Amino acid sequence: MSNNETKTQIPAGYRQNAQGHLIPEEMIKPIDIERDRLVGELMARAKRLSTEMREFKNLVFGDCAAFIQLSAEQYNSPIGGKKGNTTLHSFDGRYRIQLATADKVAFDERLQAAKALIDQCIGDWSAGSSPEIQVLVQQAFNTDKEGQVNTGRILALRRLEIKDKRWQEAMKAIGESVQVVGSKQYVRFYERVGDTEQYLPISLDMATA
């Protein structure tokens, strides 16, 4: 049974409030009715747009995959960069479509062993160690609201040139603890600025549009 079928049947002249109570419309302030109308109209358009965006994304990946396969057959060779990353240009070079696949990584239990070794290092170095390194380590192992560490910050620790054997062992443990747990496809659209070599993104993100 759908959500619509389980909703309370609202009699004519009434509206249901957030607590599920039926309120006569004559008892509702006009500004509240107007707010309800506005939210309802915008939500309906947002849902339609969300569906269109999802269908467009499927269309883009489907059509581009078909074209890449067609082009590969012309030369009997696979097309695409690392992990299938591909860039397509219009004939005049004005437009660019970039398709990319990004791996989602996580760390297994060896990350905790690495953290223990790093804590030993920081403890022994505390008198003379760089405060910047201490801050970097602290930030790297901070977790977000879901209890997840920042992958980029953890991996960035491996770029620090520290010769302590414990630190080196910790960096080895971090490297070995990385597990690829999934991947996500991205598509980005660009338009060239005039006759320059600069391309500006065509935003499909409401936050940046």
C-alpha cells in the first residue's frame, strides 16, 4: 500500500496540521494558508526536477557509454583513461564533457594500530616536536558526525618526511589498511570562454548555480 493510500482522508474545508489534527480552514490564519500553498508548489516542482535530473544522469552515462563503445570498435581498442575516465569535446571545441569514476575507500582495523604508533611518536616528541605536526595528526584522526575519519587527511600523513621507525611502520599500516569499498561515477559539463583555453563549469548543483 502506498503512502498516499494510508493518509487520512481530509474532509472538504479542513486541513491537517503537523500533529495530525484536522483544523477548519476558517480557523487558520491566511498567512499560514499562503505559506502552505507556497511550500506545496515549490516541493512539487523540486520533486519533478529531481526526477528529471536522475533521468538526465542515466541518459548521459548511457549515451556516453554507447558512444565510447562505438568509437572503440572503430579502432579495435579500448578508450578512456585511468579507471575509465573520459573527456568528450564538441567538434568546435566549445563544449567539454568529463566522465570520471572515483573510488570510495575506507580503513580496516590496522588504522588503529597506526594511530597507536603515531601516539607513541607524538608522546616522545612532545617536548620538541613541531606543533604543526601535532595539529595535522589530531585533525586527521578527528571523526565526523557519522564517526568516519577524513580519508584525505589520513593519507596526507604519509607525505610527511619523518624518519622515526615507528612513524614509518604507522605509515605502512595506514597504506595496508586502505580498502576500496565502492565507486561513484561523476559527470561534469564545461563551456569554453570565448576563444580562450579556459573552460567554465555548467553547474547542475543548486548550491552553486
